[in-house]
Amino acid sequence: MSTPEIQSALQQIQQLATQAAGGRGQQLSTVVGGGGFAGELHASLQRINQLQARSSRQAAAFQAGAPEVALHDVMVDMQKASVAFQMGVQVRNRLVSAYKDVMNMQV
């Protein structure tokens, strides 16, 4: 996936988190386990971002010819980042689907 697609997915997740907070613009807790579901979701997004950043740094170091960076390490880090991002996209899709189901319920 390209960077604009990643940014778009992260923006959608952040918008959903803001809506879930009641639209009052509340900030999510960054402490893992301290904010319930919202905190865990935020921590997961941070972990995905860290994996992608590490993958980018490893790839750049390998391209620059750094002797301590092996190709197989770069490939493993890239796959970890890819799998984590795909998991994040699937979680987002499930959250959007659940949100739509709740909004379509008749009271």
C-alpha cells in the first residue's frame, strides 16, 4: 500500500474514534490499558506506525549500503509492517460495519 492510502486509513480511524468519544474532540488516552477499548485501539495504531517506521528505516539503511543491515532482516520487517497494517485495515472495516449497524437500528 502507498503512503496516501495509509494516511487515509489512519484518518478514517481517527474520525471514528472522535465520533465514538461523542464528537466533543476528546483526546484518547495514550496509556495502554488505561483507556479501555479506545486506549487499546490507539496503542495498536501506534504499534503499527512503529513497525512501518522501522521497516522504512531498515530499507533506507540497506539501500545506503549499511553493512549491519541484511536483506532478510529488511524483508522480514517489511512483511511484519504489511501484516500489521492489513490487520489494522480489517479492524477498521469491522468497526465501520458495526457502527453502521448500530446507526441503522430502530429505537
